[in-house]
Amino acid sequence: MSGLRDRLLRHKSSGSQTKPAVASDASAQTSEWSVIDAHMEHNEWGSFVMRRRYYDQLAKHGRYALSELLGQSDKLLHLLGAESETSEEQDGLTHEKLLYLDTETTGLGIGTGNVAFMIGIGFYEKDQFVVEQMFIRDPGEELGMLHHLHEKIAEHPYLVTYNGKTFDWPIIKNRYILNRMQLDTPIAGHFDFLYPSRSLWKHTLPSCRLGKVEEERLGVVRKDDVSGALAPVLYFQYLSERKVSIVKGVFIHNELDILSLAGLSIHFARILSGKSNFKDMGLEELYRLGVWLDKLNQQWMSEQALECLAERITGTAAEGEQGADDYLLPLAQVYKQQHRYTAARDLWELYVERRKERTTASLDAYVELSMHYEHREKQYGLALSYAEQALDKAWRQHSLKRSYGGGGARSTGKRQSTKSLEHGQDSGIADLEKRIQRLRQKSARANNQKTKDKKRTVTRSQVGSASDLDLTMDNLI
């Protein structure tokens, strides 16, 4: 690496006869790229194309002003989980330490043959948000681009990406290794917004692609945007024709990706600051939010979200809210995991009350109630009652499935799957029968014990009465 660096430095300091030509060539190249507000950037490792954009405090991307992150960026540390334990992080994460990163590559893999021909970064500098896009016109310019990125990582050590942990960052690290360059300053933390997006919206949005998330949650609608899948095609076309206009759309697409990362950092920081409006959320998103916050050890906010969900699915208005009953069992399971057994019991009982007439009702509520009353409240009669109801439902469901799906399968695979299903159902029924038998024995023993306790109480009462009578007679004598 040092030999290549020396050769580059010798080339830059070569004779005076070549300097005017180099300067003239550099000026022509800069003029060529000025049509997209870009220029040639130079450093000790070489040259590359640079496009730099500045956004002031009033600039907005979708529904958020980019300046809204100021003062609440430290909330993002909760996304790191166990990674966030250094003394520096305990003092708070300032917005200036964040480096938003997105790449455009020649392929979709992360192998050595995939090259990032464009690296877009964004960062806060004083009262501005800066977007820098580095572009290489040939492999020889990769060194200069990687050196510039290395300097920016040292200044802004926390990466913010979207699917960057499995794609963008591994590719960049590979390029450093292949170019025999070393990252002297490792990143302090990596925020990959794909994972919280999936946690919150994988069942709510049609897709968790950045384009769909930014549209639905940031209010950003792109017009005439170049698809990321077309970026490699356009780059190879540029290498063939050398027309800057070919890659103009790729620059714009990459810039919007960087801005959307900044917008999402504001969105997640607001959620982690307790500024979410639960009333505007659907039941699914509200449930996912409560579970997600609980995993991040944000118990207070998690409880607020789950209590709001509980009110909406248990109140009188829940009957008119579509799918409200579908969240009784999932929420009860969350309460059980949190050791809130009474709250879980109430939801199971509400589910049984609302679904008891339906043959297709889940058996889980009946089984959970049977276990709850057996082990926690020691009311074996109630536990037995719910187990018997569960067995009755199980037999009805078994008969229903046999009448609709039994014996009609022609292929061996279908017959095997039917047998496997029936085996599972038979196993569940057998387990319920064992539970009922055990509960009957427990209930009988409990009743016998109660009878014995009553007899003892009566005997003691009679003995006490006789003693009082004897004392009274003694006093009279």
C-alpha cells in the first residue's frame, strides 16, 4: 500500500511541464460534472467525483424538518441494546456523531466482485445537514473515495443505514481489505433501521422496503425516481458512453435515500421519546409497538401502548372495531410473560365469553385458564370446567376437519399431511383428557379436605359449647 501511495504522490509532484496539462484536464472534468452540481475532489490518495448538498434548519423531508433531531438523538441509543454500554454513550449521543450511509453497487452480492461505485453519506455540521456523494469513474479512483469516507467515519463514528449491516457495510469493509487500507477508527455503533421497521410494520405495510416505509411513515412520495435495481445498469452504460446525464438519476435516488434515513432517525427518536400518537395507530401497529418497546426495556412506554390497546379491544367500542378480538390472546400472552397474571386471566375470560359459541374458537384461552386456576388460584373446580370445555371444543373441531378434509386427498403427500394433522389433534385431545383426569382427582381431594375441615370446625364448636355449659353449671353450684 505504501508503494502505491508513493507512486501517486510522485505522480502529483511530477515535472512542471505536465502541471498545466493536468490542471487544464482537471478543470475540464470539473466543468463536465457541474451539470449535476458535482466536481472533482482530490486528496492524497487520488481523485473522485464529489457532489455536495447543504440543507439548512428549515429544510424538510416529508413531514419532518431535518433539524428536529437536535436534542433527541440520544434516544436512538436504545436501538443498540447491549451494544450501548460504553461510558461515552452513557453521556448521550449527539446528532453530530451520526453518519448516514447508503451505497450504489455494481451487483447485489457482498463478494469481492461487487464494487460500490457510489457512496452517499449525510451528517450534521453546525446548523446544517450535509449530503456528500462520492462517485468513481473507474476502479483507480476507489482509493481516494475510501480515504475520504475513512476521514468522515472518524468524525462521525455512528453509522445509520437501511439493511446496511448485511449489505452496505460488509461491501465497504471488503473494499478496504482488497485495497489494503485499514480502518484505524472502528465504528462506535451501527443503527440499521430495517430491523425496527420490520418489528413495527412487517404486518402493516405491504413491504418494508425503504421506499414504502418513507412513503407511509414520512410522507415522502418520489416522482420519476430511478429504481435502485437500475443503478448498476446505468453505471455500466456510463462507463461505455461517458455521459454524465446517464447517472444523474442515480445521484438523485441516492440523495433521497440519505434524506429518508435522516427522516427515519427523527421518527424513531420521537417514538423512543414517548411522542407517539396511539390514537392514530391501527391495532396491529399498536400491538407491535408495545412488544418492541418491551424488548428495548422501555417498560413505561410499552405499558402505555399496551394499555391503550387493551382499552380499545376490551371496551364497548371494540365490538365495532374490526379484528379487535384477534388481539385478546396475543396481548394476554404478553401480560403472562410480564408476570401480569390477573390482567392475562381477564383477557382469556373475555375471549371465552366472546367466542364460546364458535366451534372454531382457539383452545388456548381455555387451556391457559385451566392452568391458571389450577396452579395460581388453586380453584380446581374452575380449572376442571375450562379443561372440559377445551376438550369439547377439540372434539368438535376434530369432527369438523374430518368432515371437510378427511379421505378426499388423492396424492400421497396430502394423505401424509392429513395423517400428521390428525396425529397432532389426537395428541392434543389425549393431553386434555390426562389433564381432566388429574384435575378430577385434585378436585375430589380438595372437596374431601373441605369436608374434613368443616367437620373439624363443627366438632370444635360443639366442644366449645359443652365446655361453656359445664362452666355455667359450676358457677351455679
